Amino acid sequence: MPNGPAMTKPNGTGGYAFEDLSVGMSSAFAKTVTDDDIVLFAGVSGDTNPVHLDEDYARQSPFGGRIAHGLLTASFISTVLGTQLPGPGCIYLGQDLRFTGPVHIGDTVEARVEVTELVPGKRRVVLRTTCLVGNKIVIEGHATVLVPSRA
């Protein structure tokens, strides 16, 4: 659940209106990554790198076993943005990511976002984005989204 004022419903979307956002608001989403998640993501994305799908191959990698796709993990950031903060109605404009650690099958990833900047003339919001496994950051970066106005 987002940390901030009560949600409004601009244009019937259920997300925050730009006017209701403030620097420091934050929200999070957690998911445990499964073998099925990785296999399905490989099928949808076409990324069949054996480090994701072949345990024998992955065991020889620096990770010692299969790992989740980086963009599968990063997609949990999109979950927070599109469903919680700013929520439904926002449009992803950009994302920078830095991958700092692997995610293994069975790891629980917590994706966090925090509003760091508001650009009123353009209804743009910049958010710090982080994914963690336990206390270890596995992805960090920033996202920029366009948010509906109440007007």
C-alpha cells in the first residue's frame, strides 16, 4: 500500500492524480520468483539464455545456478508504478537500471519506488526504483512517468 494521501480516482482510473503526489511518497511490491516465472518469461521475451533455463550450464556460471532474467525482476517495478504509485493511468516514459546482483529461484524480490521529483508543467514524476532480495539491492535506478491530472 502506498505511503501518502488517500488515493483519488482521476478519470476513473483509481490511481493518484498528479496534484495528489508529493516528494517522499513510496510504495512496494514483493514476489517470490519461481521456476514457472522464469520459463514463462523466457517464452514471452524469447530470451532463452541457458543461464536462466539450464541448471547444468548455470552451475558453471559465476552465479552457481540458474538466475532470473534481469528484466523479469525489473518488471516488478512496473507492477508498483502501474498498480500502486502513481497507479492506474500513469504512463511509463523511461527507466534506467543498474543490475547489482542475481535473483535465484525461490528468492523473494521486493520492488520499491519513491517519488523524488515532480515536474508540474509536464505532469511528470521521477521515482527512485530499487529491487531487493532480503537487504541486498539487486537493481537500482530511476523511472519517469506521466501522471493524469484531476482537471
